[in-house]
Amino acid sequence: MDRYPPIAEHGLVGDLQTAALVSSRGVVDWFAAPRFDSPSIFAALLDHDRGGYFRLAPEETDASCKQLYYPDTAVLVTRFMSPDGVGEVVDFMPPDQTRTPTDRHTLIRGVRAVRGTVDFTLECRPRFDYGRAEHQLELDGQGALFRAPGIDGHLQATFPLERDGQDVRGKVTLRAGESHGAVFTVCASGAEAPASPTVDGLTEQVQEVVRFWQQWLCQSRYRGRWPELVHRSVITLKLLTYAPTGALIAAATTGLPEQVGGERNWDYRFTWVRDGALSVRAMLDLGFVEEATAFVHWLVDRLREREGEDGEPLQTMYRIDGNPELPEEILDHFEGYRGSFPVRIGNGAADQLQLDIYGEAVYALAQGGEIAQQATYQGWRALARTLDWFAENWNRPDEGIWETRGGRKDFTYSRVMSWVAFDHGLRLAETFRRPADLEGWRRARDAVFEQVMQRGWSETERAFIQYFDGDVLDASLLLMPRVAFIAPRDPSWLSTLDAMDRRLVSDSLVYRYDPAASPDGLRGSEGTFSLCTFLYVDALARAGRLPQARYTFEKMQTYANHVGLFSEEVGPSGEQLGNFPQAFTHLSLIMAAVTLDEALDHEQGR
């Protein structure tokens, strides 16, 4: 197998508490359990030799491969085609519909021959705790038990397995119409072993999982021009949501580079207030009220737990259960994806000051009567106290949305979202007749607005800029018309769009900012940001530049991978870079599609 397949050459499967990546060569090279942010069990994507992997694929390595999702589901099918036969591997994880945190998680891998004869090989080489924990193997015919400190891995197959050191191998020959399978189950040490699988039982399980996803997706009210793209994105957001709390993680992986060989390698398996808050609007637009509401409840819990304490009411990110401790650590023994060292777990940016999160938090709470009407008195008190505090604390330099490590500045985007916090807070208080310091919030809102208009504008660039009194552009400001800070066809905004076209857009793809013009404290460069490209589409559509918006949106689709997934960035040669798949990109895709559909319908008189 390839030492390091392209990041984009993967599909995602999950059970709403954790997830796995499966390469187009049939290799599970990323899987952490029992939660998204747990230590890895398979991590060959970060270190081929030490990370561990689970391969189930034809013995003939030169077979051509195709990968697809079963329609409207998270069931992944990998097809292998050779002169001797055609075979398939079907990967899925049964969703835990109880929404109770559990230590037991199951990855099911079914194999079958479609035509001819196919020899399948299984290799299961787990490496627990990011490859730092030794394990012992107990093998009994068609079942294997990998024992590691605090955790067991059970591998059971419908065909014989054999020992390979402390790992396991197996082979099975299938003729057209024949099926077999392997099941890898993670559980706490000493927990009851799962029942042995049968071919008929695996067939029933895949049918049940297909029904689950297709019935869930039936809630979607999207009737626009790009249903497959939008629905794949919303399924991906669901896969990246921790069902017991409703918290959305930023991406399924850690340590995948923004530049191959560079140091911009972060852990994204946590819940950013910003990402989750913006997902609320995307989910509501498609009709997924339950998922949007669950995140809002999670967010209110974060506000309430800091009541009466000194310091910031919110921090940038949390673990999926709301734990604020995310100490950053380097895995010295991992070489990193294609030598991209260091590999980090945890995230030191959790301690940064990023004032925009207050705007995004209130924006989420204000979205849709379905959510706002459910706000409890205690929840409103927590929000009101937060805004009272923020009215005294918004006017400070911070690290900004991009979590730069080059020092604090007066970032324009942070001020724009500060305005959003007060503006939406006022709307909520007035709409639902809630007690609030309306005059204090109004004074703060108006002061922020004046500051942005006076100091966040560059006469040189004729545009709103990244930080006050500078000339650097920043694609995060593409959200300004969406949050109603400025009219989408205001001359100053149209001039800003033109400036971004000149400085940040490359063949319709959009950079976050220019690190050379605005040093961010990190070495190396990065690709265009897929999130920003979709925000650009949204802004173009609102500005009435529909041919350019649609062309950019259609062109961006060509950078999706073979199953419709996006990572964080697009590199110089069109390759996907960064953690994968990225929730922020998929939620901004949904936002852009909905906005563009509405604009095109309006233009066509529909």
C-alpha cells in the first residue's frame, strides 16, 4: 500500500461519537476511540510505521480502485477492479441512537465478489495511544483480542485469522456473489466480548444503517440546484457531531499539514464556538432543527458554567463534553504525514483571546424562532450577563479568527462580530421582552460600528482591512454582509470585494490573508482556504454578481474529493491539505448554496 496516500483519497465513516478514515485502497489509517478526541488506535496517516492500520483489500495491489457512498448515507463502498474479478469492501459504523456516551464502538467491514474471483487480504495492526502503548494479542480461530492498558480491541471475522507477531492477518477467496466480513470493536478493558458475526447478520446491519441515514436525510427541505453536494455536506456535519452533547468538532483528524513538510499541523478534534455557532444557521436552513438546537443548548451550558467567575465567559474551543482543558502536546515519535513534523495533539489556541466568538455565540442563539423560543430564564440570564461583561471588555486587541501566533492586534473581524453580539442581543431582548441593559448594549454596538468604519477602512486599498490602521486584506470579512453589518451592495463593500479579487483570489480560489504582508508567527506558507472560497460565493451572490458567484461555486466543486468531501485547504497543485474533512468548509458550502439558489431564483422570477 502507499506509505502516505493523498489526504483527499479517503472516505469518512462514523457512529456519531467517533469516526474513521478509509483510504481508496481499503486501508483504515485513522481511527480514534472511544471519542473523536481520544488517543488513536489506527494512525498510519501520521506515521506509516508506528501509527497502525487496518487493511482489507484484494491481494493484487495493482487493481484499480473506485470509492463511493451508498446514496444518501454514510456507508462507504470501495470497489477493486482487475482482470480476474471485481470486489467490494463496504465500511460503516452502526450509529448509537441512545445518545449516551459509550466505550463500545464498532467498525464493520464487509467484503464481496461482484464478478470473477477475488483474493482478499486482511491486515490488522492496531497501535494504541498514538502508538505509545504496547498491546498483547490473544488469538482464537476467527477471533482476536488486542489488550492494551485500559482498552480492548476485538477483531472477529467470518473467515480464519492467523497471528503475525502481536498483529493479525487473514485471507479469503471469494467467487461472484460470495460475501464475508470483519468486525473491529473497541471497548473498555475486560468488557464482554461481542458476539461472533455472521454473513447474514452483517447484511442485516448494513441495511439497518442505510435506513437510518436515508430516513434522517428525509428531513432535509433543500430543493435547490445541488442536492447531492449539499446533502453530502450535511451528512458530513452529522458525522462530525458528538451526539451525546450536540457538539460539532472542527475536523475528524489531527496533525494533517496545511503545507506538506511544514509546521502548521493542528488538532481539530474539538468544538470551536465559532464553527459550531455558524453551523446552526446552516442546519436550520436545511430543516435540521434538532441538531441546531442541540448545539445551542451545549453553548448555553458553556455560558452558564462560568457565571459568577472572573475572566472570560467563553473560551475559543472546548472538548466535546465541554471540558475547557486542551493542553497542546507534540508526538515526538511520529514523523508526520509525509514528514510534516511536529504532530500535535491538544490545541494551545484554546487559551487565546478571540473576541469574535461572542458575536458568533449570540448569532447562534438568535437564529430561528424554533430555538430562541426555547430559551430558559436561566439561559437568558447567562446571555445577558455575558453581554453586560462584554460591553466593558470588547475594545481590546486579540489574536483574531485565524488563531495567529504573531501577537494581538485590533482585528476588524473581531470588532464586526462584537457589533453582531450587541445587535442580536438587542433584537432578542426586544422580541421576547427580556430584562436587559438595552441602553448599555446600544451604546456599545454603536461605538463598535463607528470604530470599524473609521479605523477598519483603508483608503489605499479602498477596502475594509484585516486590522485597524493597516492595509492588509482578510477573507473573514466576507461575512460582513451576511451578518448585516453592511448592505451587500453598499459602494464601500463592492469596493472591498474588488480589492479581494485583486489581492486574495487566485483562479476563483481564496486565500485567508497574505502571511508575507501580515506575519502570523509561523514558518511556511499555506494553500487557499476552502471555507473562504464558499464565503466569497455567498458575498458575490448577495452583491448581485451572479454569473461570477455561480462560476466560482461550480468550479469549487471540482476540488471536492471523489466522494464529495473537502479538507481545510487547496494546495498549489489542486491537492487537498489540512485536517479532513473540515466542518467549517462543509457548513459554508451549505450557506453558499442556499444563498446562491435564492439569488438565482429571484433573478429568474421563481
